[in-house]
Amino acid sequence: MRIALYVFDGMTMFHLAAPLMVFGEVTRLGLAPDWETRVWSDEPGAIRTEEGFSISEIAGPSTVDWADIVIVTSWPESLPHIGTDFSNALRGAHRRGAEIAGLCLGSFAVADTGLLAGRPAVTHWTKMTELRERNAHAGVDESVLYIDHGDVMTSAGTASSIDSCLHIVRKHLGSAAATRVARSLVVAPHRDGGQAQYIERPVIEASGDTAIADVQSWALERLDEPLPIERLAEHARMSRRSFIRQFQLETGSTPARWVLDKRLEEARSLLETTDRAIENIAALCGFGSAVTLRQNFRSAFAVTPTAYRRQFAVGCAPTGAVYRQG
């Protein structure tokens, strides 16, 4: 397997190091001695990383013609549109059967080639809106860490490049090989959930001294209680219809959606900062039961509350716990 990694001036070292580490481990472990990785850019020579280091012996664009897989390891933060020469190179490689992948912001370069026509993509969650506009024919899927269409793949942000590269190993060499590489690198062979669990979801609050702002403050102190629209409207001294209309005008959300988002936000906080049982968190956040909490939590974040706690809980290890590798 011949893998070509695209790099550019100003990229971070991690975006190159991650695929080099995963694919390099394949050969170091003797899983596929014929796997070879080359690094290339728009011109042969050297690049300077964002961290200020120079990486030399970079190959030129002809490397694309050599490769079975071409990976755009990242893309500039300014998100420039891909140039004609680069686009033609990727499209030409694709026509002759090479796989094309865009890691993190590299998804923008792949989307610009048109190779994703009619197919969803994913990128770092902070750039989802921009990618949705660039990939308007199919949009994005924020619930996953990578999307592989067989011939074209895109991945979510930063560390998701490791997940994506392990997927490439799994795809071509099997699960046992990918698991062995992951174990050697001390990373998970497959992470639970998708990027949705990492996304910050600010909930818009009404501003100023308004009836809607007052209702929101009042409701936040009663998340463990039933909060139907009728009760909220009654506290605001409005009719149900007027309340819904005014609430949407001031927040851009429906009352029911706002309450659910606040309950999910509180559940995330409790999962991260306490060791309360899931049933107790469900009651405190107004979900009524652990089953209802799990259903809503998984729908919003593509991961269960228990799995979320394992990844994000602060100080979750018991006193005296010892971490051992192996």
C-alpha cells in the first residue's frame, strides 16, 4: 500500500505526525512490510510548521501518481478554495482508483474537488457551518468521527485523524491488525460515539428585563419539575400561542427545545463533575427515568451517558487508583 500525505506551510505538526505514527506502526509491527508512506506538497523541498519547525525532503506533486491512497492531512484555517492543479491531481488519482481522504480541515479540499457530490462529509466541529456551505449538495454529519464512502473519506477534528487512519488499517488489513496497532500506540481501536459529544452547544438566552428572560431564570431553578409550555406561559402571564411566538422571537428556539437543551446541558455537567447515579441525574434534570435520559442523551450526543462520563468525568478515578498500561 502506497500512501501519499499532503502537507503545507503553516500546518501543525500533529496533523502530519498522526498518520505517520499509525501507518509507521503497521510496518514496525511487521503487519504489512510493503506499506510505504511519502510526504508531498505543491513543490518539493521543505515546509515550516505552525510550531516553527522546518520539515525537509518533502516530495513534489508527482507523488500523487505513485499513491494508492492520497490523504490531505489538514488545510489552512482560512479555508481557501483548492487550486486547479491540486484539484485535478486528486481527481486524476481518484479516476485511476486511488482512495482520497481529507483529515480534519482537509475535508474542505476534498469537498472542493467535487468528489463528495451527493455524499455527506465531516470536519472539525468548529467549521461545520462552513463545510455545510461548501458541500451544499449533501451537507455534513456531525454525529460521527469519520465517514468512509469507500473511495472518498473525511474525518472530524484533530485527534479524529488517528481514528480515521486506524480505520484505513482495519479496512485493508483487518480488525486484528488495527487492534494491534492501537494497542501498541495505547489508543482505543474504536472510540464510542462521534464528534457530537465534543461540540459546544450554546443555548440562546433572552436578554434584558423581559418576561421571557424571567421565565428562563425561573425554569432553570425547576429543571427537576414538569415544565410543559402551559406552565411556562402561565408564569409569563401570556397565552400559550403568544408565549411561543415571543419565546421564538427572543431566543430563536421553541420553549420545549430550550427546556430539553438546558436539561441535557445540566446532565452533561453532572456527569462530568459528580459521581451521582444515572437514575439520580435523570431525576434532577427532569427526565423522569434513566431510560428517557439515555434516549435523549444518545440522540443529542451520539453516545450514552455512561460512555460520556468515562471520557469526560473530572477526577473520576477512585482514591489510590493506579493506572497500568497493557
